[in-house]
Amino acid sequence: MEREKITVLDIKRMKEERKKIVMLTAYDTPTAQILDEVGVDIILVGDSLGNNVLGYKDTLSVTMEDMVRHTAAVRRGTQYALLVGDMPFGSCITPEIAAKNAMRLVQEGGAEAVKPEGGKRIIEVVKAILNLGVPVMGHIGLTPQSIHIFGGHKVQARTEKAIKSLIEDAKALDEAGVFSIVLEGIPWQVAKLITESVEAATIGIGAGIHCDGQVLVLHDAIGINQGFKPKFVKRFGNVREAIKSAVTKYKEEVEKELFPTEEYSYSLKEEVAQKLEQIKKEIK
């Protein structure tokens, strides 16, 4: 059966029907093709590409050029999923600048929605983007672009005051017209309350099971990343070891002259091969 293209209206309907929304990150064409084939609902080209692909220590060094390039690559591999592009650090300094950068992600990158970080403080930015006709996904809680303010990647909304502030952020985004809100690094009780309080679909990452959907960084979920693993990350595979195993085998076979065999080599037709000795003499 032919699948239908996912739109922001489908995401809203999934919340209404209480059907869980599946979202993952992708940064290149072949990965996007895999996610799309599996049936992931939303593919996010996250600024997490800084940590996971470009070798940066955090997301703050990711530029609009990076985001446009990688969003375009993912676009070429995506047919059915809704494609969302992150607004990187510094891209939303003013509503006017944010609108211009959002337009680039759509026109040049092929994004179908964009995701800026922040709540009440960026409402004018959200409105400016929405006024262009570009759908917006919100992102509150632990927002990686604000790690210097938070003092690192720390769980948010642990106090009564912080909880109330976060709920205000969620409601402000909802009233502005976002179709979805990512809730990152917050207690599940708070995420549940927000999910029940807004019309926008909530997507959790480190926010418990009561959100309308879930997102993980693909490189965390499939085990490419090693070292520090946040509490909320479950590894559903060990792709890093699979790659290491394949490369190790390749290295051994090359060194031992086991690869390439005739099966993986091109050959001349016999009548041409017989002339090689004459050709050898002519080139000396």
C-alpha cells in the first residue's frame, strides 16, 4: 500500500487520536532514506550534527550554512516523513533575521518546518516565522544552545518556580501557533502536565513516556556514539561495533591479498589480453 506524506496536520491528528509520534535525527541522504523506509513520522535535521557529524564539542558552532547543507542532503533522502530543520545558535537574534533564516531552510534546504529553541522570550521570533507560512516546532526545557546559562546539560523544571515558568513557556508557544513542542530533560510529571495542557503535540527527549511522541539523536540510539550516555538514551543497536568489525575484516583481507579476488575485478576479453605483451613492448 502506498504511504501518504506526513504533514503538520497529521502530527496534530496523531495527538488527538493518541497515536504515538516517532521522531529521529538524520544528517545525510542514506540515513534519511533508511528512516523514511522504516516509517519514522518526523525526521529532524538537528544542530546536534555539530557533535555527531562535524566534530564540534557542542551545538554552538553550527552555522546556517551547515544546517542548510545538511537539511538539503536529508531532503534528498526523504519522501514520506515530515522534515524539520533546526534553527542554529545565533540564527534568531531578531524576528527579522529569524524569518530570513527560516526561509533559507525551507527554500534552500527543503525543510517543511523549523525548530527554534526557547519559550516566552522568542515568541516574536515564532510569530515572524509563522507569518511566512512556515510551521514551527517549539523546544523548551533543556535547550542545548543555552548550556552556558544552565551550567551544562542539567535537568530542568525541578522547582515549583521553574515548573510554572516552563508551563508558561509551553502555553505561550501553543497560543502562538506552534504545531509541536519538544520537551527535553525535564521530570516526567511536568512533561505529562504540559502535554495535557497544550494543543500542540509534545515530543519528549528525556521527558518520560507521557509525551505525545519521542525523539532521540540517531547516533545515540544506534550506538555510534561512545562514552557519556545521558540517562534517557537507550541504545537499540551497536552500529559502531558493526562498522569496526567490517573495517577490520577489510583491512586484514587487503593486507593478506585476499581482496580483491577475480570476482571483484574487471577482465579484458581474451583477444585483447593476448596483445598485452606487444603493448608492453611498445610503451617501453
